Amino acid sequence: MLERESIVHDLKDEEKEDEEEISLRPLKLNDYLGQTEAKKTLSIFIKAALERSESLDHVLLYGPPGLGKTTLAHVIANELGANIRMTSGAALARVGDLASILSSLQAGDVLFIDEIHRMPKTVEEILYSAMEDFTISVVVGRDADARSIDVTLKPFTLIGATTKPGDLSEPLRDRFGIVAKLNFYSIQELSEIIQRTSRVYHMPLTQDASNAIASRSRGTPRIANRFYRRVRDFASFQKKSTIDLPLVLSTMDALGIDGLGLDDSDRKILETMIDRFSGKPVGVNSIAAAVGEDAQNILDVYEPYLIQSGLIDRTARGRVPTKLAYQHLGKQE
């Protein structure tokens, strides 16, 4: 496996910083930075639901990891004045798991299912009638005594989040009345998020320092906030009361993060494509085998940003490094 600097790609370690992440979450759509189009659409639908005293239609949020889907779900619930229940597709292993949650929801509650694409098909199917008619069929008894009874649910809003919208079945996808795509953030938006984070932690930073962190954060607020925390650690160690540009640059260098936000693993992928495969089209499985990484991880974690940054292209024959990739690594085409 590649040696990894977890600050960029190890999104599974977010539980360690749950309390800190919660403290950084905005409560209102107006305070939620970025995602202008999604916010505009959601604001209209939320206001309409409140005016009619109805539950908001079911919402599907999709986009790469770390863009704020969970945060946005909390903001939606707060705007509705509703309680939010949270779970994940992977945690809903049995029909009974989901049925228990659905039957306990109160009128107007929000149910948030993260990684909704990971739900087993048998569990997913119980959502169909729940989303459309607010009813579920529950089997009671066993063998010859087994029978199905209909349970009426209180009106609720389901918010599903996924990084893989293509993995959702058509019947499930079609039951979401509101679909919002979350895009990578601009450097300016990330810089604003970092400045807000600095106020929460009472460790200010200069504008050029904020911009330097933002430009290395891969368009992702979660990474931007993690980078800020690591720079803050270095500032505390050096007894500094303000984060400046030299401190950011030295911290990024210590973490192995370059000016584009690439780390050793990103660079190894690009170098492998250029050196081992001579810059010719190559499949993900071949890249994965060459660098010792899981192919799905490359597809989900590494590739989106490398494509977004213009460092690789996807062609019918495979992935190819771009001219920018050669330039960034100081290599000749």
C-alpha cells in the first residue's frame, strides 16, 4: 500500500474530530459558504414547505467526499425546525434496522442516510413505500404463521447522501423530489471557510496564509479545516499567536503537500503513469497494481481531484497524464 498522509485522503478518521467538526457547522443556509446553486434551490423548497406546513420533499445530495453533505443535512433540518436522525447505508444491514428507525420518527423529522448507495437491496426496497406513501409492510411471525401488516408512518423527510449517484437504483433515485449536486469549492470560498474556522479556534491567520491553505485543500472544506488545524498545531508549538504565510508553507512542506495540494501518493500515481507507462493510456487496474493501491480507492479518492486539477484525462482507452502533469513534476513529454 502507498504510504499515506492521512490528512488528505483518510476520510475514515473523521470520527476523531467529530466534536470539532460540529463546532464548525453553520446553522443557517445563509451561513453555509459555497454551493450557491444548491442553496438557492433548497431555500425555495424549504420556504414553500414551511408555508404549507408540510414535510419537505425527500432530498438527495451527491458529490465527492468532504464537500459538506452532512453539514448541509443539518442546516436543512435546522431551517425546517426539525429533529434529525442520522444513520448510514452500511449500518442498515437488515430490514428491521430501517423499519425500527422509520417507525420511531415523529411528524416533520428528518432522516439522514449517509452513503445511501451502500444499503442492501432488501433494505432499500422498504424505503419505496415509506418515501411515497409513508407506510411500510412489516412481516410478523414465522414460517406458516408469518403475515405482513402495514404500518403507517408519520410524514418525514429523507435526506440521502452519496459519493456514487450512479450506484443508486433507478427506483430509489426517482423517489427523491429534490436532487442537489455539491461541487468542489473555489479557493476564495475555502479561504472564507478557513477564516471562519480560525475565529472558532481563536487563532487568527493572515489573508495570504488563508489563501495558501485554501489553494492546497483540493477544493474540499474538510481538508481545508484539517490543514488549518495542523498549521495551528505548528503555531502553538512555535508559540505564535497568528498564523502567517511562512508558517503555512513550512507546515505544508513538513506534511509533504505541494502547491497543488498533491501528496506523495498523488505524485506517485502521476509518476507511474508517466515513467512506467510512458504517458500512454492506461487502465485503473494497471495503475492500482503498479502503485499497490486499491483500484476503487483510486477511482473514489484520487482520480476526481486529479481530473479536476487538469492533471489527468480519461479517454476511451484509459487514463493519460496531461501536459500540466509533466510540468508539475518537472518531466519532459
